[in-house]
Amino acid sequence: MDSIKVLRQEVKKYIETADAKVVKMMHAMLEVDAGSAWWDSLPDEIRADAEAALAESEKGELTPHAEIQKRYKKWLVK
């Protein structure tokens, strides 16, 4: 039998008898794993822009929030 299939069967058995804390932890881990695909589904351009922005922030090349608010004040009016 496939080792992954065996692991899935064992996990199902554990879930049936696990306490609430363990079930919540496993659920959280699975949610995180399921949500990780969103990054891969982004267009290459968007990922490149996000990675460039992260690199800039790591180098301290940031614009303070207050400065951004001043620049775009007209858009912040309700």
C-alpha cells in the first residue's frame, strides 16, 4: 500500500479520538497549507513586485505612513 495512503488512514484514526486542542491545531495547520497556494497562483509580475517591495523594506527603503497619508489625503476623505 502507498505510504501516503497509510498515513492518511492513520491521521483519520487519530482525529476521531483526539481532544479538541489537537483537532484545532491540525485544522490550523491544514488551513495554512491550503492557503499557501495563493502565492503560486499570482501572476509573475505581481510576485516580482511584491518581492522587490520586501527587498526594499529589508534595506530600510520605506516611506513613512504619515508621508503616504499626506500625499494621498484627497483619497482619504469620506
